[in-house]
Amino acid sequence: MIVRQRPPGEELPDRSGLDVRLYVVTDPSLAPADRLVEMCLAAVAGGATLVQLRDKQASDDELLRQAEALMDALRPSGVPLVVNDRLDVARHVGAGLHVGVRDAPPSAVRRELGEQAIIGWSVETLEQLSPSLETLPEQRAAEESSVGESSVAQRPPGETEACSYLAASPVWRTPTKTDTADALGPPGVAALRRRTSLPLVGIGGINTPERAAEVIAAGADGVAVVSGVFGADDPEAAAAGLRAAVDDALRARRSDPRQPRGLEPHDPEQRGVTTR
């Protein structure tokens, strides 16, 4: 049982300036506990802007120790830490939380962690995104005509509104996560982009700079990577290559009026408006 509490006055990471360009997700088979901090710091040195601690098998106490070590190590860089699924661990160390479609709903997590917490949600199908004010009327009409009106309202209103970012999952099939729906592909990322102004990251099978660029071109604001960084011989160099590809693709998208418009990662004022 977790008994340690987050120190009074210690703030949760602020979601208003969230930078999702290169989001690294740990895997205990690639980044074991004794090398976890070292490998995450290498990824940050290479350009990672967000770190997720994910270990479905670790006990709460084991994960808590890892989260505390990562929070301390990441603090000087300003790179936020997000914990996968374990609400108690995230709350105790002051980290953000990422939840999947089979976990607690984002609205419930928001009530637990408060308005400033970073909360991410995996989106596997268009049906997860309930109608919201984020969707322009013409975009909603187009989606309804193609997928059917009933299919866009499967979740109760408020789930996306409780999120800091969304993760399109999986873009391509990946051995690091097998309990997901069919691969979305870049067209699926583009469809999700049309339905939300929240920061959108692609995850799943993005293990090369070329694939990272393809996901950004489809409309994502960043990529989430597991083996592409932590499975590399040199995690820092791998992160640097992916980050360069993301930045180049974002610049290309901003300069091309035909490309989908996502979140502008270099505009803090816009980030503050769209990450509600």
C-alpha cells in the first residue's frame, strides 16, 4: 500500500504549455529499473519533451520508487513525467496520468488530480470522440456523413474536455502493445485531427524518423515512441533523429496551406488556449 504523500504545496505539472513533439514511453524489457533514469535522461538530452512511465507488472511500491526517481531526475530539465494508468502513483509524486480506453475515464481522473494535471487519453477509434465544441460544424457534418451520426457519440460528453492531449493508438501494429484495436494508419490520424484541437500524438510502430514525419504530416503534433528510443543502442542519438524529423515535418506542415492544421508547438499562447 502507498503511504507516502505528495509534499504540501508541490504543484502538479502544468498542462497549459504542454509540448508533445517527442513523447518517450518506457518499457521494463527495454529500460529496466536499474537503467531507467539513465535512459530517460539520455532521451531528454536527445530532445524528448515528455516522458511516460509505463510498467503494467510493477507493484505500486516499485512503480512509486521509479516515479520518484524520475521526477527528481527530470526536474532540472523541466520535462514533465506522466504515469501510465496508476492514479495513486501519479497523485503521490505529482505526475500526470495517461489512461487507455479500458482504464478510468479522463473525467474521473480530472476530478481526482485537479485542473492543472496533465491527463492523456488513448484514442483507438473515431467513435471515442464524443461531439464537443472543439469540432467545427462543417467538420462534424462531414464526419457524420461518412461514419454515421450515432457512431460519434458513444462516450458521454466531457471525456475529451477533461484531457490535456490525445494519443492516436496504434498508428501501426507494434509488439510492445498488443491489446489495441486495428491500426489506424496515417489516414486514421488525419481523421482524428479533424475532430479535435487538442494536442494529438501518434503512437505505435513509430520507430524511424520517416514514420515520425509521416505521422506529423497526417496532422499529429508529436509522436510517442517506445522501442524507437529505448530499444536503440544509443537512446540519445535515436531521440535526436526522431526529434529532428518531427521538427522538420512540423515546419513543412505550417508552410503548406493544404496540410492539416494542428497545434503550433512553438506558440505557448496557442498551447494555453487549446490544451484546456
